[in-house]
Amino acid sequence: MSMLKPLREFADRDRVFDMVNPALRAPRLDVSHGTVLYLEDISVSFDGFRALNDLTLYIQAGELRCIIGPNGAGKTTMMDVITGKTRPDTGSAFFGQSIDLLRLSEPDIAQAGIGRKFQSPTVFEQHTVFENLELAMAGPRGVWSMLFARLNAEQQEKIDRALQLIGLQDLRFALAGSLSHGQKQWLEIGMLLMQEPALLLVDEPVAGMTPQETERTAELLVSLAGERSVVVVEHDMEFVRSIARTVTVLHEGSVLAEGTMDQVQNNPKVVEVYLGEQV
């Protein structure tokens, strides 16, 4: 029973790992113009409150973008729109040149190549680090058949690469439940990477981490950019400075400023509404 319970949980976890559903067929991603995500004039209202207000945002292929802003700025709603959890009232959202995100379901969007890492780590604590990555790679074999099939050389190599990338190669046989908070975060990132997303959304990755874990997470996220696009939503300004190439500041549901960290920190509007004494 102890083994079946987490597997049943896995079967119910469409929110994070929808891409393991073999019945889904991903449309082809076209980034020939260099842009992987187009959000244009997106507005979302909840009971009269405008969470997003004509938001326009473009993410380039292979870039690392940091999104900052005060509580209520629209950061979570923006990610909900990108992943299909929330439908906007107006506007358009495209993944590459031709994939209309507003026409796709959450599983379809995940299958198309958008992965989302929520703030709290969600791993299968009764399984090893290796098994967590293997479960995330279930793919066409399905979860149940995977349990009784041996990995081929390519699949083994893929897991080994992920373990090396997230820095858990020496803990491959450790139970996920025994990992530190930071290590669990890295493991879940690794689980998402097993699906080879073209765009990875990461929500407050260093909340609750030690300084050492925070430094390692910065190195990990920087290393992920290039082969894929990475969007990081974070409140820790020192962490953002350590990884930021381009920073977008949201306020009241729209883009207030955009540029390097120095540029946004010296923007009078940003200082007034968000950074204040932190600059």
C-alpha cells in the first residue's frame, strides 16, 4: 500500500506533470523570429478587481527573465494565463509564432513545452531521487508500465544528465523525503527538465533556502538558460541581481519598467511603488 499511494498521487498530479500523458500531441514550436512567448494586451478581472491590465510582455528564446513586483502586481495571474489555468478577458497569448495558448487546455500547454515550477516543492517523498526523475519521464510507456520495464541506454543517460545538472548525482538512491528543502526544489526542477520544456516558469525558487542553497540555485537557473527560456518570479532582490539579465517590473497588472537590474533600480517609478529603501 505504501508504494501504491504515491503512484496514485502521481496519476492525479496533472497540474505539474501533464506532459507525461501520451495521448497528447504537441504542436510544433516556431521561434524563427527569436521570441518564445508573446503576451499582448492581456486583461484579467476577478470580481471587479483587475489583476492584469493590458499586460504586454515578450520573452526571447533562450533568455533568463526575472519578474518582480509588489504583492498584487499580477505575477501569479500572468503565469496562470500562460499555463492555461486562467483565461483572460481580453488579449492574446502565443507560444512561438503559431501556438495560440488561449485555445489550449492546461495539459495541451504543458505538452507543447511550457513547464511550471510552483513555490512549494512537490516530489514523491517515498521514492528515490532517481525514481522521481524516472516517473517524470514516463512518457508513452505510462506510469504503470514503466514500473515493469527497464530503462534503455538513452533514458538512463537522460536521467544521469539531469542528476548532474541539478547536483544530486550523489543522492540518486536517497529517498526524496530525506532531502533538504533546497534539494527538493532542485529535484522538482529536474523532474520538469525530463520533459524538455522550451519555456520554464519558476515561482520564488529560493524562498526558505539557506544561503548556500540560494547560491547553488542561482547557478542552476543561469545554466538552464540558453537551451530553453527561463522566467523567474522572485521577491529576493539580491538573488535577482545575482542572476538577472533582464528584469521586468509589474505593477497593478501591467509592465511598469524593464531593463537591467541597475536600470530598474534607478527608475523613479520603480523606487516609488516597489523597491523603496531596498535600492
